[in-house]
Amino acid sequence: MANAAATVRSVTGSAATVTDVASVKSPILAAARDAGLAGRFVGGHPMAGTEHSGFAAGDAGLLAGAAWVLCVEPDTDLDRWLGVAALATGLGARVVPATAAEHDEAVARISHLPHLLAAGVATVAAAAGPLALRLAAGSFRDATRVAAADPSLATAMCALNADAVETAVQALGQQLTKPDRAALIDAGHRIRVGWPPAPPPLVRWPLHADLRDRLLALGRRGGWVEAVLPDRLAVRDPG
């Protein structure tokens, strides 16, 4: 990672903005800073994809409506951030502002943990023998879908985000070991049928001096940037 960041710096000029699309942000941000790229680096992660990989898995509509995290840090150049946000929204994505640490904590629970859970369900089912796998149907298919992805990708995600993933695993373990499983199932049902929530109102934001703090607060509220205009942002703000 450090070598890649150093190479990027050596082959790009100071006017070039650098971004990425990796699934873990803090280590890449650290590498960018160490390489002297911090002033022109905007960490990114489009939350889109399937269990398939390679050119054959390409989909022209993959990013339509997808959340695309763009990191906002104290040393982020906001003009460069807005440029990357314009690119992402131009591709149909919803730009969600967050710090690298906030991103990593969130994706540990909604992306990295599900990869581990899918692998665990598949392994437990297989340990029961051929009958269990022959009977497996929709629930097994849906719960293990991401286990079909390239294992090296999930392994790297979990390794690079180890602390947050461990916290998520412990939190899941606490839920699964509660004696009242009916309450857990009911709570999970309510959360799942309410997801995704309805889009919040569309509002216009002038590009004020406090934009950095406002962007981070927007992301924490579950809002996003829908469009970057010459003198303002169109945002979906839950308020």
C-alpha cells in the first residue's frame, strides 16, 4: 500500500486529485499522508457490487442510486472533495460524507461482518452433511450469497479493518446468545422491513465556510449529497 501511494505521487502532478474505491479507508488514508498526498487525496468507497468480479461482471447501472462514501478529514481539500463528489453524483451515486474512521466502523457491521457470517453459515451447513446442503434453498442462498465472492477480497477487508470487525463480531455474538430469541427475531424483522428508509427532503445548501462540519453532520444523520452545482449542493437531509 505504501509503495502504491508513493508510485501515485511520483507519476501525478500537484494539480491531480487522487481518490480510491477500496473497502477500508483508514490504512489508505495513512499511506496517502505518508506519501505526501494528503492535500490532494479524497478517500472513496462506492457501496455497490455483487459476489461476481472481473469485466464480465460489469453493469452499466451498478452505481445508479448507490451510496458512495467520500471521506472528509481535517486536511481534506474541499474543492477537490467537491470535484470527486461531482464525478460520483454524475454517475448516479449518492455521496455520503464521513471520516475514514466512521466509514470503517460502519462497514465493519454492514459489509465485512456479513462476509464472515455468510462463510460461517455455509461452513455450519456443510458440516451437517450432504442432506443439509441438498435441502438448502432460499434462506441458505440469501444468507450465503457473498460467500461466493473472491475469498481474498473478504480476507483483506477483514484484516485491514480488524479492530472494527472484531467489535462487530462481539456485538453479533451478544445478540445471538441472548435467551429471548423471539425478541431478537422481532427486532431484526422491524429493522429489515423498514430498510431502506424513505428519502429525506431535497434541500439546497450554499457553499458556506462551515461546509466541512455540515457535510460530516449530514452523513451522521443518514443524509447524502445528490448533486454538486456551481454555487451550492443539492442534498437529502433528514434534518
